[in-house]
Amino acid sequence: MHPLGVIHVACAVLSLVLGAAVFAVTKGTRLHVWLGRGYVMGMVGLNVTAFLIYRLFGGFGPFHALAIVSLVSVLAGYVTVRRRRPARQWLVNHYRLKGW
């Protein structure tokens, strides 16, 4: 397997494991925050490497479109938590974005 494929799969496995762990721990704890950050890094790595894999379709394909949607929702969820805006709605927005 090509090294890019190995990195892509490793990021996917990391995201799956950390994403499940985020749901398993108490929300708002330091552990939840650190697991969430690891999940975000894994998802960013997964989506960035997805943009570099183009041989399957010979260019931009449906997986690239899904990677854009995934990347936007992951980053929007992260930014929502970091900014905590709007003050009364940020947590609900974080939950909604994670649902995507």
C-alpha cells in the first residue's frame, strides 16, 4: 500500500477510536477535551489525505465532496467550542455540528 494510503487509514482508525471515546467519557471534562482535540486532528488528517488521493476517479470525485462536508463540519464544531459564541447557543450548535 502507498504511504499516503497508510496515513489515510491510520487517521481513519484514530478518528474512529477517539470519536467513540469522546462519547464514552463525561462531557466537559479535561479528558473529553483532549480526546476531542485528538479526534479533530485525526479527522483533519483524514480529510486532507483524502484530497490527495485522486487515482480512484482520475480527479475530483464524490469522496472529495464528502471530505469537504466533513472538514467543514469538524472545523465548525471545533471553532464553536473555542469561541463559545453565541453565549447561550454554542453548546447546542456544537452538538448539531457533531451530528453532521
